[in-house]
Amino acid sequence: MSRKERAKRIIVTSIIGIVANILLALFKAIIGFVSHSVSITMDALNNITDATSSIVTIVGTKLAGKQPDKKHPFGHGRVEYISALIIGGLVLYAGVTALIESIKKIIEPQEPEYSMVSLIIIIVAVLVKIVLGLYVKSVGKKVNSDALIGSGKDALLDAVISAGTVVAAILYITTDIYIESYLAGVISIVIIKSGFDMLKETISQILGERNDIELDKEIKKTVTDFEGVKGACDLVLNNYGPNSHIGSIHVEVPDTYSAVDIDILLRKIQAKVYEKHGVILTAIGIYSYNTSDDESMEIRKMVTEIASKNKYVNGIHGFYYNKEEKTVRFDMIISFDAKDRRKEFEDISKEIVDALPEYKFYINMDTDFSEL
């Protein structure tokens, strides 16, 4: 799906959400006013918030689609994360406002007056919200839009809230037990938590999260499918908005390759990765591997055995042995689970050096950017 098609899908879905939420809010506001139901009125307010969220999503998508310029050469895709932050803030605001109103109603209660018509309308609203929530969330996942996914989750939460309102109304009609204001309070707390969760998730993305594991695997497979490429590692993906990545990677190639061979290979890799995954590889580092040295294989085997004894070592790569200089170089991946990664690295490096004193080692501590 092209960026233009993606943006169009997000906007159309958001417009559907706006229309549906405005209609629901109108019906619920009327019912809440007539029946003196605080929870139904708060539910109507929540629908207005949802409609506003959809408007923010549309504006964010439009701004994110702007072409790169001198000041923003990587594009404006991260605007979508700002949109998601605003939506999370709106949800949080709606929850706090609703909680304040609920507390007021608990202190000064006003008995509701329900009718069968109002209950039927609320039940229909529950069904509409379920369908709308599932639809918006599914589209959000397909186009990788956090704003749409958040709106879909919020809509499904609204359905649960509205269903609770119906239960409270039936309980009051059949048993004369009044739990309206208390239910509204619980609803408010749920909305507040939802807002916090949305903010937390979006802030985490803005800070920079690990590589998407599946995308990481797919890109490395694409790279290693090229003849001569023994391994692909150190993949770094910088996120400039949903489905917009710029990155770098290291590849292991035979020590017999010339500069011309490597140049041709790297250009092919860059083109293929962009074609299949939409990822721009701005840099590809080179590791060479020994092609005709049995001693190199033996040294690598011994080093691997020593390193694998440490539970925080996730592997080694970029291994190369220079027979003339008797030097060995490689990268060693240390897990984030280690309390002190640097100390673990130094300890295991010393163990390797002590075990093979006849060689000079150049060991680099590395990171797996897709580590689980």
C-alpha cells in the first residue's frame, strides 16, 4: 500500500468515526438530560472526545504526508506520533472531567428517570460502538496507524461503558438500587487509565524502541539471500513515522572480494531492501570472513565455546583472523538483561584472551537492536 493510499484510508476511516460519534453523542446527551442520568451524559461527552480524536487523526495524517524539505529532510511522518499524543491527552482529560462530575453527583445525588426508549437507544449505541471499534482498530493495524488503533480501542471501551450504564439502569428499574454516580466514577477511572496507556505507548515510540522483530528478520533474510553474503548483523532502524524507516546494516562478505565486487553488491542490497521492505539503507558496513584458512575456523570454534558459557552473550559476528599478524577481531553481543553489560563484556573478553595468549584480540561490544 502506497503512502497516498494509506493516508486516504486513515482519513476515510476517521470521517466515519466522526459522523458515528457525533450522532451517538447527540442521542446520549438528549437521553441523559431527559433521564437525569450522569453516566449517560458522561458517555455522551466521551463520544464528543472520540469525534475530536478522529479530527486530530485527519489533521495529523495530512501534516505527516507533507514532502521533505530543507529543515525536515527525513519527512514529517513523526507528526502522527504527536497526533497520538494529543488523542491520549484528550482521552485523559475526558476521564478526569467525568470523574469530577461523578464525585459531585455522589455528594448531591439526583435520581434518574429511565424509559424503555432510552434504554433501547443505549443498547443500539453499544452495538454501533462495538462494530465501529472493531472496524477502526482493524484498519489501524492494516495501515500501521497508532492513532486509529487508539481510537478503535477507545470505541470498544465505550461499548463496555455504555453496557454498564444499561445494567445500572435495569438494576435501578427492577430493584430501586441506585449506583449511577458510582458507576460513572468507575467509568471515569477506566477512561483515565486508557488515556495514560495511550500516552505511555506513544512516548515510548518517540523515545525510540527496538527494531520490529519480524521486520528485522525479513530484512536480514533478504540481505543474506545474496550470493557471497554469509551474515547480516547490526541492523539499526531509525523510525521517522509509521512505515518510514532509514537504517544501516553490516554484512559479512568473502575476503577475496574487490572494491568493485563490494560496490556492486551493496547497491543491489540497497535496492532490494527498499523494494521489498520500504526501508532506506543509508549505510552498509563491511565485515570480511576467511575463505581459505582452517586455523581461523578452529580459533572461531574455541572463542564461541568460551563466549557461549556466559548467559549474557547472545553471539559473535564479524569474525576475522589475520594469519600474518596473528590478530583476531570480532563483535560480541551482550544482552540488555545483564546488570552491568560493560563488566560482563570485559570479563568474558579477558577469559578469551587468557585462553588464547598467542593471538592479539580486537573485540568490540555490540548490541542486538531487536533483542526480546
